[in-house]
Amino acid sequence: MPEFTSRRGLLFGAAAVSAGVLVTGCTSNESSDDEPAANDQPAADDKPGKPVTIGFAGPQADHGWLNAINDNAKKRAEKYSDVTLEITEGSNDTAQQIGQIETLINKKVDVLVILPADGKALTQVGLKAMRAGIPVVNLDRIFNTPQAYRCWVGGDNYGMGLNAGHYIGEKLKDKQGAKVVELAGLDNLELTKQRTQGFDDALKNYPNIQKVARQAAEFTVESGQAKMAQLLQAQSQIDALWNHDDDQGVGALRAIEQAGRDEFLMVGGAGALSAFEAIKADSGVLKATVLYPPTMAASAIDLARALGQGKGVSGLAEFEIPSSVTCYSAVVDKENVDQYMSTGFK
């Protein structure tokens, strides 16, 4: 999974609402015909508007999730007759990606959407674009400074762990001495630490549940299989497993099948199509997965288009698009899997 270095909240919310309440409380309760409308600024919609050229630069699609990011961006751009998408060839080489973004800057695209291979290493090119008057939508892997982007859009790694923990907790809340294990991702990534922290924090609400083991895999099928085999060998009986990533989960399920184990429930992470299909079939241990939605790339295109057209977001009172949007980590199980099936990545 892609690296994510900071949880950033949705910046439109309680503070603004509270301020509005205070202002109302200090003024007359009587209505006035002279009061301005909350917002008469046009909001972006599906109707054709001002033509916008969006430059899109992301890393190499060497993971199902990253490939889905590219697909979501392309398909969303195709939806709009007023959007031209200039997309670079994905690269995990920071120098090459910087060069690709500089080319887009020199082409004077209207807006840039950047999913950096390394947020820290690409911060300067984000700053360069912003200083050139090209607003940047920073996708998922965050730059080191908010000055390098106009809007950040990404997932909630802590929320993934939190929701996975609560889902498992509710399933096992009536079982005394319940044991759970965790198959994490790469431990040198901040996202992995955040997912584990969220999971641990959720389990604190269920004193009957103990996390008895944890292994860190590498977001690959092979590592998932190897590390899951180690967990199963060390634990003769468990009640639940949380796996951080559905791609490595393919390997984990192989190890589970080879060991002939089926006494526990498994919750995955990210939202792969294979996981959705297994959840729908309901013939194995995988009962749910927690989303890290690649549809965030489609949202990034929507926001970039709104920026290019000088419009706000439909449904929000503000004239401008928000500074930060965090995608919710929904839990998908048999009850709602059909709703999400079309978003599953391969």
C-alpha cells in the first residue's frame, strides 16, 4: 500500500459551525430581507463549463491499489467533456517523477493532481507548481508542507485500524478470553503504525479480547503467505485476524487453507475485488474488509476541475473547495458488499 505520513482531518466542520452559532447568538433573532444568502457561488456539477487541463502524476502502478488509482482518475476525467487529462507514465524514481511534473508545469496545465512516490522528496516540486500559479491537489502521500498544495485528498489509516478493531470487537464481545492476531504491512511505513494504533485503540473497548500475536508482511502475496503461516504455527487457536492489505491477504488465505484452519473470522484491508467476491461467497474465513478507497483519485479529479473552474463543492456553503478531505474507511461485509463491488480493484 502507498505510504501515508499524516492523518489530516476534513477542514470544514465544527469550528466554522461554532463560529456561525456565536455570531447568530450575538445578533437579533428577527429575520431580515437584507440578509445575504449563505452562498450564491456556483458549485461544480456535471454540466460542461470552462475547459480545464489537469496534469496527473503518480507512481508506478506496481500494486493493485495503485493501478486502481490511475483507472479512477482516467475514468473520472473521461466523464467530463470540459476536462483534458495530461497523465504521466508512473514512476517510483523520485527524480523521474519530479521531471515529469516539471514538464507539466512548463506546459502550463490549469491544475495538478500529484500522488508522489515520496511525499517528502517531491515537496519542492509541489511548491514550484504553487508558486507558478498552478494549484496542486495532493493525493494520499502528503507533502511536507501545506504550502505545496491547495487541497489534500487521501485515506484514513488510523480509521482503518479503528473500524477493523470495532468490527471484530462487536463480533467477539460475548466471547470470554477471545484471541486475535494481526497481519500488518511494512513496519517502516508510518501508515502501518497508524493502522496498528487504530486497531489497538479500538480493542481497548473490549476487555475480553487480547491481541496475542502480530507479524509484519510486505504488501505482497508471497510475504502474506509466509507471515500468516508463521502466525498459524505459533497460535494453535485464534478467534479473529486483521490483515492490513487485501493483496497480501491472498497469500494469507492460501496459508490458512493449507493449514486447514477455519475456527476464526478474518477482516481484510483496502477493498480488492477478490476480497469482495470472497465476502459475498461467504464460504471461508474472510468476512469483511475495511476500505482504503482508490476512488479518492476520482474525487481528486472532481476537486481539480472545481479549482480550475473557480467553483466550490456542491453541498457545502463555502465558496471554495476544502483544504483537506479524508476518505472514510467503511467496513464492507456480506450485508453491503454488493454496494461496493464495482469499486473493487484487481
